[in-house]
Amino acid sequence: MASETSSAVRDEQARIRELEEAFALFNQTSLQLTQAYEGLQKQLASVQVELAEANQARRELSERLERLLDLLPAGVLLLNARDEIVEMNPAAEAILGKDAQGRLWEVVVRNVFLHVTDVGELITHDGRVYQLSSRTLDQPAGRLLLIQDVTAAHHLQQHRSRHQRLNSMGEMAASLAHQIRTPLSTALLYMSQLNNDMDPDKRQRFVERSLGSLRHIEGLVNDMLQYARGGRSASKPVEIETLLTRLQQALKPQLDATHSTLAIRNDSERTHLVGDEEALLTALHNLGANALEAGKEGVHVSIDVWDQEQAVMLSVTDDGPGIPEENQERIFEPFFTSRAQGTGLGLAVVRAVVEAHNGTVWVHSREGQGSTFYIKLPLQQSERDG
């Protein structure tokens, strides 16, 4: 009996020790949890402070960016995936109008601008020029557009080109004086002999040679005036068929004299261009005349016209001797010529005329295989609508 009582006491004491150990472990764990909770509270407070500072910095940055966009002289627009204007800054509103927001970008362009050039320039009805830049956005889908007024830069470039042409006038005058002297002397010599008694055939030869010299002088003067004008002086509808017919008539004397042929093909669905008919005729005539002069005798020249997106393409191809590769970069420069009787203004006039019509001109040529000159004339809004 006594042993049983002793055993029960020992068991009770063991349970008490276990409870005490468990209680001590609980207190230790509770203390650790309390310390961890306090540490987390401190970290949370620090994170909240940092988050508040970050939010404040983000608000300040957003406000600065908003003020910057408001003060930016260029127009900034945000388009959604449907190409609708969803946001724009005050500069864009001034350019496009406040009612542009929410409308399709393509519709706004048609209403506000006269036409869009190949280099992304937007031209207004009053002649102001804006440069358009676009960036595609990944998230969310859409585009960011930047419109900058570059009218002053264009005017500056025009003044610079005019200044360069004026600086060239001294060289041009000296070159033309030399070029005009010979045909003028020839014409005067033949004309002076017409008063003498001579047979009709000889008189006719003298008259034809005098007229040839005078036409040569007329061509030199026309090139000089066209280059000095900058390539364009009018902006009117130009019938393409009429232009090609006049070109064929203008080249006929030279075609007959050199026993050459001309083929003209018009595949354009357009009936007209907008520009300066006389300037365009001069440019195309210069290209055709150059081809005939380079080939001397029996040259075949073909002139083709076709449509390409928002532009009309023209090409003048010959089967002449071609142009050396080292000269192809310089042939459009004023006064550069490889011919003894050339003035170096013919192709300079071509480039001036084409650029005045917002177009581009270039050449593909290989020696012994002929040359092709390409002209690309972008359509204006009125032409596209027509």
C-alpha cells in the first residue's frame, strides 16, 4: 500500500514537472512571438513611411510631368487601340482643336491638314508645316504621337536655299556668258549673211542654223531662270496627258535630228497633278534632251507614268552610254557636267523642280547599259480626294 502511494506521488510530480516545462516553453515561445510581432510592427511602420514617401515622390513626378506636358510647345497625343484620341496636351488642342479628343486620328488629319508628305510632315491649309513622330505602346495597346511645328525651320531652309542660289548666280553668269557667246556669235554670223545674194537652199541652211543657235540660247536662259526661281512658281491642276503631249512635241526636233525614237506610256489612273506645268515640262524635257544628247544618234527613249500609293511616278529611260558610277552622286549639282557644251544646269533644274513639288528624283545607271531617271511626286489632299 505504501509503495503504491509512493508511485502515485512520483507520477504526480513528473506530470507537474512536464507542465512546468511546457508552461516555460509556452512563455518562451510567447515572448518570441511578441518580440517578432513588435519587429514586424516596426518594419511595417518603416515600409508605410517608405511607401508614403514613394507615393509623394510619384505624385510630385506626375505633377512635374503634367506641368511639362502643359508647357511643352509640341503637341502630344495618346491614341487607343482603335486609333481614337483619348488624351492630348494643350499644344495639341491648339493645333487640332478641343473637339479632336475622342475622334479617329485619320478623320482629324483629313479635317485639319491639307496633305501628309512621305517624310511624315503635315501641311495645313495656311501653309504651316508640322513634323509627326509616332511610337507604339505595348501596354495598353495604342500609340503616342508627337506633333512639332517646323514651319520656321522650313522657312529657314528655303532662305538658305535661296541664299545658295544667289551665291551661285555669279558662277552661273560667268558660265552662261561663256556658253551664250558661241551660239550668239554663230547666229549673228549667219544672220549677217542673209542680206547677201545667195541661192534659196543656202539661205534656208543659214536660217536653220541661226534658229538652232537661238534655240540653244533660249534653253540656257530658261534653265537659268527656272533654277533661280527655285523650281516652282504656280500651283494649279496639271493634266497629265497634256503634259506628256507637250513633252513629245518639245522633244520632236531633237528626236528627228538624231534619228531617235520616243515611247510614252501612261498607266496612271490620275487625270491631273497639282503644281507648275511649265516647271514640270522643263524638268522632263531636260531629262529627255540629256538622254538624246548623251546617245548622239539612234537613241530610244521611253517615258512611263504610273501610280504608287499616294504618289505619281515618272521615269525617263534611255539605251545610251550610261553614267559612270563616280559621277552619279554629282550629276544633280549645279554646274557639274561631263559635256564640253553643257552648262551643268539641266539636272540641277530637274532636282529643283521636283523638290519644289515635295518630290524626289534619283537615277539608276550602268555604263554601256543606259540610264533611268525616276521622279516621285506625292499627291496633295485635293488630288487624293479627286
